[in-house]
Amino acid sequence: MYGILLCGGCGSRLWPLSREQFPKQLLTLTEDISLLQSNYKRLQSFIPSDNIYAVTGEKYLSDVLRQLKIYTETPKAVTEPVGKNTAPAIAMGTKYIKQQTSEDPVIIVMPSDHYIKDLEAFKNAVKEAENFTKDGYIVTFGITPAYPETGFGYIKANGNEVEKFVEKPNKETAVKYLEDGNYFWNGGIFVFKASTLFEELKKYAPDIYEILEDIEFNSNKADVTAFEKMPNISIDYAVMEKTDKIKMVKLDCGWSDVGNFKTIYDISPKDDNNNVVYGQAELKDCKNSMIYSTSKLVCASGIENTIIIETPDAVLVSSKDETQKVKDIFESLKSKENPTVKCHKTVYRPWGFYTNICENKGYLVKRILVNPKQALSIQSHNHRAEHWTVIKGKAKVVLDNNEHILEKGQSIDIPLKAIHSLQNPFDEDLEIIEVQMGDILLEEDIIRYSDIYGRC
């Protein structure tokens, strides 16, 4: 079997923990590993690492590979040039896998940002699904609803026979679905043979199939010109709701899509007052609430049914029953071009990470960590000068074709328009404090001369 982990998303429903450049699957929420890592380990328990592929966008690729390198030396990924929803992503991932083998592979597709409590129950359901693929079926998984959820699509089924897919219902309809007993949450997990998916795409989504025929891969990245022509459509709309080659396997494994802060509350351990606490918090007379602190002590008194989320640059306070509306806050901030929508104060890169410490008009202070044997690209800035001070390790600085080796405590000035690079060819982490000074302190204020990641 092969596995596809879908690693897209925009970070809207779990803001401020998730951001556009650091969406839900990369977060460490209820466990000591991220949702992506948890789902990778889940597949790894019955699929060889070489057969598991993350399908992700370019802007997430380095973070995805960085997180998966903990579990395999050479994590596999297929890169989308642009997000086009699940149908093009699954079709592209399936084609790439098919090119790696002479067989007709059985593939499981699952989101990388869902939570599954019972691994054995999940594996048993996958085995049952695999048997149906031998007869040319695409298998979807239906989760027995625990409450009348209005944020999920549903599947109506009689045993393994799918009668219909149903859109997200209103509350009254969701209650009826729960009472009926034949309606299941659509978990967005599928198992199929590659040939079956191609046949059904050709029949029900010929536009996707024809474009797929033209797509070629440069290493693991799909051709931009062809992929951009793909329609923006989900796999449910494109194929699953139309095909008669569909079966459903019931999945009771403690599943959650971790779609909002209430779901995190629901699956988390609670104290005697039904409070959930992550990080530093001091509570007095609080009930049925969640406090999630990432950097500061959060104190609360006399609150009930409340969610408080703290990050270094933003705080969210919401009624536990209104967490679906966090997406509206996210969209409002996005329309105002608020920087907290895009990224955290700490941003990961292929070479390491940086943290914005202090920012004001005319200056920006960063802490930069460069991993051993890594380097930043050679670049220059038209609108800012920089001052670097080494606080850990040793730095190799290339400045206008001259090399400088800086020890801990030493510093160097990078003048306006100077061609420069920060490198760490040594065996220890390099940390520096960078002070930027200028009128424009933007990532766009960079002229990159070459990309030398990993060349040291």
C-alpha cells in the first residue's frame, strides 16, 4: 500500500495558533508532536516510509520535510505549484506514485491535520477497505456522529452501500441525521487502486483527467503551466458524489478533524472543573474553559465556557460555542492586511529559523538560528543596513567577496547594498542577533544572487 497525506490549508479556523504560512497540520496541539507527524506515524505503522508521500504547496514544503525527517531520513513529498483543492491534489499525487512503480498501487489518502485516537480500529478499517479495492471500488470512511455537527458533510449509507453524500446541514437537520442512525460524518479519507481513480476521473471529471495526462514532474514538483489549468474542486464534487464504484467502511476510532478550538477542548484531558490548560495558567473559579498559552502566564477568574488562546503577538478570547466564527475574525484581519494572519514571530526556513524580537519604525531586531552545515542565500538590501552579533557558535560571513569568521561575542556591520551571506559550515548551531535599520523592513527588500542552501 501507498499513502498520500494532504498538507494544504490556510490557517483560518485555529488562528492565532495557525497562520497562512504555518497551518494546522504543522501545529503541536494535544500531543507532543504535530498533527502531521502524528498522521505520518499512523501510516508508518503499516506502510513503508518510502511509500508515504506528502502532497503540499511550495510555501509549506520546507516545514513539512523538516518535521518528517524525524521519522525517516528521506521524506517523500509531491509539490503543488498552486492550491487547487483536493481533486487535483489527489490526482497529481496518484499519478506521481504510479510513475514510481510498475504495479497498480493501492493508495490511502488522508488529511494530515486530523486526530485519531484508536490506531488498531483505524488499521482494521483500512484492511476492510483494501478488500473492496480488489473489486474496483473507491472506499470512503464514515464516522459515527457523536453529536449533531453542522460543520461536516455527511454520508448516508446502508451497511457498506453508499446512498448519497449530503452537504453540511443546519442544526435541525443534523439532529435528524443523528437520530436516523444511517448518516455518518464524511472524514475525507479514501482508499483505491490508482487505475480505479483514473477511470472514474476520466468518466466524471474529464477536464482533470486530460490536464493530468499533460502534467510532468521536475523532480517532485508538478509542471506549473499544466497544473494551473486544473479546476478548483474537491474530490467529493469531482468524483465521489457521482461514481457508482463507491463503498463506505464504518470508522469508529475516536476521530476528530480538529476543526476549531472547541474540538481541541473536547479531545483534551480536563481537570476537576472541566478546564483544559496548555502552558502557563493560573485559574480561579473557572469552569468548562480552555486556556492555551504559548509564551506568557495567563490568569483567569470566574469564567465559564470560554476559550483563551495566547501567542507572542496575538490573544484570542471566545465563547466555547462560538469558535466556528474565528474564521470570520481571520478574514477580517486578512482584509486589513494584519501581519498576524501570515506568520508567527518565529518563522522556520530550510536553514533554521528566525524570531522577530522587537519592531518599531525604522528598526527590527531578530534572533536567527542557522543549523550546522547550512547557509542563507547570497543577497543584498536596497533599503536597510544590518548589524550581526554572534551569541552562540561560530559564523562564516561573506561580505563583498571577503570572508570573516566570527566567534561568540563578535559582530559585523552589513552596509546598505552590500552583497553578503550568513553561513554555518561548523558542527554546532549558530545563533546571532540581527538589528535591521532602514525605512523599509520587508522580505521583498532582498536581491538574491544565488541559493546555496546546504552547500557549506
